[in-house]
Amino acid sequence: MKASLIRSFGGPDVFEYTDVARPEPGSGELLVKVAACGINRYDLYLRMGAVFTDMAMPHVMGVDVSGTVAAVGADVKGWQTGERVIVAPGYPHDPGDWGMVPENHAPSFEVTGTHSWGGNAEYIRVPARFVLKDETDFSVTDVAAMPLVLMTAVHAVETLGEVKAGHAVLVQAGASGSGHCCVQMAKALGARVAATVGSDEKMDMVKAAGADLVINYKRQSFADVVLDWTDGAGVDVVIDNVGASVFEDNLRALRVAGIFVNFGLVGGMEAKLNIRDLFFRQHQLRGSFMGSLDELRRGWKLFAQGEIKAHVDRTYPLKDVAEAHRYIESRAVQGKVVLIP
Ligand SMILES: NC(=O)c1ccc[n+]([C@@H]2O[C@H](COP(=O)([O-])OP(=O)(O)OC[C@H]3O[C@@H](n4cnc5c(N)ncnc54)[C@H](OP(=O)(O)O)[C@@H]3O)[C@@H](O)[C@H]2O)c1
């Protein structure tokens, strides 16, 4: 089969589009024929060697797979070849952890395509218990845009952010793959949503996702605008995937006893926390990593019902994955970029 693999860490040029052996499904596994594979910022970090450096090389990454069952391994029941499926974007890799719920608390939980081969190929082999039926009739590109960001949005916004109807919520990087989904998730829960963007070109897309207020943080202080918008009180919840560069302003924009959820670090990893403000203002700081299968299923239901929609900016043939990574790195991307094998 064809795959885009890496033999070393580095810039986008490390990808090599080549032939590799097609995997066979082992006992308890399914072989999925990949129809489309969404790219996440995570893939860029993985390719750079910024997440793990202990993967066996060559390595095939790729988290978000939509496709069909191509072959059913021994001891697997309830699956037919040809069925439309998605692969869970993260799951515990040690079978000893398979009983753990929520799955993202298991020690061996990891993003799909990290140590095992992912979806930047024509086929992927996955334990059947981490494959979900896709009963939507959306395009395979829309479907491949969603698993990781949906799982993340349910966990960060609903579970950890505790967003409720009537809350005021700030979502950072509203046009990013994950931010766009979080804006829609907060709206689905009945919140008023403010979101940030880094250029005016991204504003319409974020408004169309339901944001009530979109702030170009390069032109205005987002914290000042959000404080104005909430009559000086601050928002109930901040959903942040940017990290250090906006940390202090995020907390400035958060009300007393508000909840801050972080799940990303495009703007840096190390931030300064004023401990006195932390307890005087009773801020609840929460870290979010992926989510559980149950959260993915809840998100998938909202997607199937049309309450949360995919926004695919561009697709690229799998052989052009380097170009796709460069486009995401350029920060011009709105929503998701999807590869077609
Ligand atoms: N923990 C989890 O479960 C989880 C899940 C999903 C994503 N994430 C993390 O969330 C972050 C975003 O991921 P994504 O896939 O949504 O990203 P993405 O689609 O590539 O979007 C990232 C956007 O962040 C904005 N940004 C702000 N400051 C930036 C900076 N200093 N450098 C680069 N971009 C900056 C840019 O938009 P503007 O130019 O408009 O500001 C950029 O387009 C990443 O750190 C990712 O690892 C974590």
C-alpha cells in the first residue's frame, strides 16, 4: 500500500510517499481502508520530534481516520466489510488498560498514530473496540475532520468547563481546528461565546460557527473587549488552546470563581501564575487532554444531528502531506485540512 512515512524528525520535507506492506488485522482487530485522514496540529509536533522521540522508524502518523472496514480479524464479532467507520483518535494502547473508563485517564492512553501506525496510509490496523460505526452520510472529508476535535470539545467545554446555558465563554483561536469545534460546542450548550482570531479574514468563519463576538487580538486587547462585553465581570469559562502567550490575559478576562480550561500550547508552554490572584479570585485551572469514548460518542451525536459542523478548509492528496503541513504552519488555515490517500 502507499503511505507517507517519516524516517527521522524534522521539517515537512521529512515525509516520504512510498510503498509499504499492507497490514493484516490480528486477533481482535479490524483493517480499515482509509478514505480520508484529518491533520491536527499534533501531527506537526510529532513530525518535529516535539512530543515523543522514541517511536520506531520509519513511522506513519495520522490521527483522524474515516473509512470502511476492509478485513475483520479473528475473534471479532459485529463487523462487516464495507461498513463506514471512524477510528477513535486516542485510546489506551496496553490491553491491560482496556477496561479503564474514562479511557483518557489510562496510563497507556495515547493519540492514534503516535507509537502505532496511523492513518497517513491506504490502510490502518486498529483494535476493533476502538473503531466506531459512522452512520452519518456526510462526506468522508467532513467525517475525517471531526473525531479528535469533537472528543476534545466535549471533554474541555462540557465536562471540564462545565459550560451551561447562559454562561459567557471565551474560546481562544476560534478559527483553529479545535477552537472552531469548541465555539460550536459552547453554543450547543446554550452559552454566549466570544472567540479570538489573528486576522480579519477569519472573522466570518467564526461568526458562522455561532460566535456572538469575534475579536482580532492583533487589533484589540481581547481581555479588555471581553471585560466590556461582560460589564466588567469577566467570562464564566475560558477555553484555551494557545497557552503561555495569552495566559495572564485569559485570567484577567475570567470572572471570580470562573473555570479556565487549557488543552494547547501553540503560544508557548511556560507561563507566569500569580498565586495571590489565583486564590483571591478563586480561579479553577483545569488541564484537558483528549477525552473518553463516551465523550466522542456524545460529540458524534451532535455532529450527526448537524448541531456541530465540519469546516474543511482544504484537502490534499496524501502524497502532498508536506505541503499540507506547511499550510497549517502558515496559520492561514481555517478549520481543518484533510488528506486523501
Ligand atoms: N489536549 C488536547 O486534547 C488537544 C486537542 C486538540 C488540540 N490540542 C492543541 O491545541 C492547539 C491547537 O491545535 P489545532 O489543531 O486546533 O491547531 P490549528 O488548527 O493549527 O490552529 C492553531 C491556530 O492557533 C493560533 N495561534 C495563536 N498563537 C499562535 C502561535 N504563537 N503560533 C501558532 N499559532 C498560533 C493561530 O491562529 P491565529 O493566527 O488566528 O491566532 C493558528 O492558526 C495545539 O497546541 C494542539 O496540540 C490539544
